[in-house]
Amino acid sequence: MSEFRTFGEGQADLRERISRMEPDLHAVKEDVAVLKTAVRTNGQETRSLKEAVQGNTEEIRSLKEAVQGNTEAIHSMQNDLKNINQRLEVVEAKVA
């Protein structure tokens, strides 16, 4: 009989301990729900950011090509100006 009483007391202690843990478990469940929402939101924001970065990368690549084209045009114009300057010097020498 004393074994049953000891067993019953053990169960009562266990029930009491579980009862004290229930509010903590409820709080943990609420925290996990908040974290899940935050993770979903961050995932969506990360995808949006990734798309923006990809768009910017394409735009930068396009601008780089435009700058390279303009650089080539500038070099060509510089050569043309040198030729014009040389020809002008020849004309000035003949006029003088």
C-alpha cells in the first residue's frame, strides 16, 4: 500500500511541476509564432532585395558598356582634334 501512496505522491508532484511549466510552454509557443512571422517577412524582404540588386546589376552593366562606348568616342575625337590642330598649324605657317 505504501508503494501505491509513494507512486501517487510522485504523480501529484509531476502534475504540479507540469502545471507550473504550462505557462512557460504557452509563452514559448507564442514566441515561436512571432519568430515564424518574422522569418517569413524577412524572407520576402530578402527576395525583394535580391531582385533589386539583380536589376541594379543589369543597369550597372549597361551603364558600363555606355561609358566604354563614350570613352572610345572621346579617344577618337581627341585623335581628330590632334589632326585638325596639326593641319591648322600647317595652314598658319603658310599664312604667316
